[in-house]
Amino acid sequence: MSEQKPVPHNIEAEQALLGAILMNNEAFHRAADIVAPEHFYEPVHRMIFEAMAKFAKVGKVADAVTLKAHLPPDFLEGMTMAQYLGRLMTEATTVINAPDYAKAIKELATRRSLIEISGLIETEAMNPVSEYNSTEQIEEAEKALHELAKAGQQHKGFQTFSFALTEAVTTIGEAYQRDGGLSGYATGLDDLDRMMGGLQKSDLIIIAGRPAMGKTSLATNIAFNIASKFTPTFDAQGTKALHGGRVGFFSLEMSAGQLAVRILSEQVEISSSDLRRGKIHEAQFGKLVDVSHQIEQAPLMINDRGGMSVHQVFAEARRMKRSKGLDLVFIDYLQLLTGSRRSNDSRVNELTEITTTLKAMAKELEIPVIALSQLSRQVEAREDKRPQLSDLRESGSIEQDADVVMFVYRDEYYLKNKEPKEGTADFLKWQEEMQAAIGKAEIIIGKQRHGPTGTVQVHFDANLTRFGNLARADRLPERVA
């Protein structure tokens, strides 16, 4: 039987860092952004660093004299804690190397965590009666590795104004070159783009509405519009989008084929129901083939696997970004995602985990994440059925974590169901209202962290499941809050 290898650690580096801090507390501030107490291998060193952190927090000096009162008196047989602290201080050389010692300690701690995760993976995989199946085991492993990777990201700390200004000017320059001078990705709906400046990087954007309002149609329209306009540009970091972008679409409800039919319907201007039934003539079929060849190269990647967890979506998006490039992610829809396997958690807590993770994904991958959401039935009980933020289903975390919340509303849908008896005064009034509502939809921006809220009117063709710009004469003035 082979002897078990010791886990990676470096006691001398830990001693050198603690000694440097005892000599000059400035070393603590140089190391604190890199290393934390749990990164120390030796438990006593962990305890000493924790005590130092408490002193630094209240602005007190941490040295061998002040610390000993806050630590156990005994260290080893024949050596007290006071003596050990004195030895650390005596043998310390310089504070200049403190960050290097901290990095070495952190690196070894990360390696120990990797060994621990791999051990848990092996144990779970070898267990024939595990509560997790193999797919769930992979998901848990990916989640553990992702959390370790997040913990390994060094805090940026303060940035100089010069650095921040350079980033701002770069963003403005990109907007100047991009479609319509927008700072974000153009949706193709002009009034919406003017109000939002496009879809912004690192934003979590919620598109919400009741069934039959057209949420999925709006998402597919925007997704294809952006993908079809993708024009690459190249810099030292690799391929970027000059116009449009590479889109990942997670369709948890509809198949990839059903989404493709919707997009084809819009592009060839044939009813999606006719396409599904094959109710087309020869000339239309020729157009269908031609258009499909024209649009097939659009970088729109569809994942139609059902029952995904939010952590699986995150892992897939991260892989896509690394392997093919990724500029935006769409998720249809939020309530079909699951969180961690915690049987005692309520759905509200689970949804909070989901929205928090999606916001983290937008920030880490530096892309807009657009998630569709159902609304509660309380909308139907009101006379005015235009949605409000309070209608967001199951959790206030959606409103809290989202940078933008927009609602899709079609008065035409509700008016159809309220048709009064023909020949009455109410019928004439209904006809007028119906005429004004046909082919129109409202996109209500209920929250926008960095811009105005309000309503824009757009065209909606139910047969083609297509949103578009209204003719200028048909537009009402934008309602801005």
C-alpha cells in the first residue's frame, strides 16, 4: 500500500508573513487583499492572522505584546505563545516580500481545495447508492470548482481615475462605431434602443409578461436581430463584436426546431402556423430554402435541454464564451430553472439563488443576460391589466437583482375577450378601441438602474410572431417616468 502524500503547504512562508506583519503592520494591509485566515495550513497561524485582522479593523497595533492577550497562552511543549510570537518577529526579514508570501500561501490553499474537491468527486462516483446520479454529480463538481474559481479571483481594490476614465472613453468609442451610436447591443426596436441605449454588458435584464403577450417572440426577435448583424473585429484579447453579437439561447420550454420555425416565419413572412403544417406553395418553399441558406451562418446557438439548473446554465455559458465566443445570453424562462438541491428551501429562496447567480454570470462573463419571467395571476384581477413590478412572480429578488425589468403588454389580446353584443353602443366603442389596438404592443420599462422608465409602442404581427417598429405616424409619444 502506497504511503499517502502530504498535502501542499509551506509553514516557512506562513511564518515569514506573520513575522513581517509583527515587524510592521503595513505588511498586513499589503497581504489582506490576497490571503484570508482559512488559507493558512497551520491552525495556530490561522488563529494568529485572525487576531491580527481584528486589530487592523479597529486601527490598533498588532505586535507580540498586544496579541498574546488574545491568543491561548501555550503553543508547544516548552514554548509559550508569547515566545513563539517573539521568535516570529525576531526571524522576520522584510515587509517588502509580504505580498509574495501571501500569494504562495493562497496558491497552496487553492491546491488543497482542489485535492479536497477531487476526493469528494471520487468518493461520490465510487458510491453505488449515492443520492445523486452521474449528471447531478457533474453539476455539483462544476459548482464547487466555480465557487473555488470565484474565491481565487483577487479583489481589484481601488482603481485610479485615469484607469476608469480610459475604460469610459473606450466604451464611448465603441458606441460611436456601433449600430446607431448605442453603448449596448441594438435590439432593432428603435424607440426601445433610444430609451435603453441598447442591451448593456453585465446587466441582468428581465422580460416579463402574462402568457400570450409575446415574451418568447420578443426574445427570439432580438436574439436573431443581434446575431444576424454580427461583424467581428480583432484586438489583442481576440475576436470581439463590432456590430451585433454572438448569442446563446437557453430554451427550457420550446425545442430548437420550434424556435427556428419562429425565426423563419419572421424572415420569409409566412405564418408560423402555415409553416408548421406545411401549408405553403412552391414559390414560398423556394423562398424558404433561399432565406434559410442566408441566415444559417448567424451565430445563434440554442440549448433546448429541459430541467436545467442555474449552475448548469452558468457552466454552459462559461464554456461557450471560452470555446466559441459569447456576447449575450437569453433564458426562456426563469421559473423553469432550478437552484441547488436543498429540499428544505422554499421556492422563494430558490428563486433568490437563481437571480443572484444570473446577475453574477452577467458580471463575470461581462455580457447582458436576458431572462424571461412569468407574472402572477393578480394581473388578471385588475381593470387595467398593464403589469407592475409587484406582479413579478414568487420573489422580490427578481426586481432587486435585475438592472432592467421590462413588461410586454398587448391590449388587443384582452379586448378580443371582451367583445360586447353586436349593434350596441358598447360594441361601437369596443370596435374603435380594437381598431386602435390591432397590431400594436407596449414594452413597459418598469425598472432601469441607469436610465429612465416609461413605455414605448411597437408593432406586433401575431401571425409572424414578429415585433417591429411602428410607422412614425402610428406612434404615440413615448411615456417616460
